Amino acid sequence: MSRDPGLQPERTLLAWSRTALVLTVNAALVLRSGLAARQPGLTALGVLLALAACATYGYGLRRRAGLERRPARIPAGPLRAMAGAVCLVAAAAGWCVLLGPPG
């Protein structure tokens, strides 16, 4: 019995691209703020966000290639790791914003 995956794989791949785009925009904003305020912690956070954006986009491309070969389930490990990394970076960004210089 063959299963029709419908548009779900395509929506999932688009979600990876959107997530990478959002991370890239946030990385640019955090980098700009860190460089303008001369805060090395904020600048390092921007670099980490940029790396997370690249990793997210790369994983999305790898998933796309895998789905073109054969549809398969997404392993839970990379998804949990990416979710944890995004939460950690978001918490660090909030911490830097709260402890940053006023004004």
C-alpha cells in the first residue's frame, strides 16, 4: 500500500528555509548591535546566530536531497538539537539585550 505524502514534505522544506532566513536576519541585527555598541558578547552571539542559520539552511538542503531520493521520516535527534540550539541562542540574545547599555 503506497502512501501519498501530499504537500507535507514541501511545507516542511519551506519551513526550514524560512527558519534559516529568520535566523539570518536576527544574526545581522545582533551583529550590528554588538558592533555598534562595541560589545564582544553580543558580537559573538551574532556570529553564533549566523552559524546556526547556515547549519539550518544546510540541514534543509540535505533533507531536500534526501526527500528527492526517497521520502523518509525526519530523525528526532537533529530536530531536538536544532530546537535546543535556537532556544539557547534566543535566551542568550534576551540576556544580552537586558544587560546591554541603556539607550
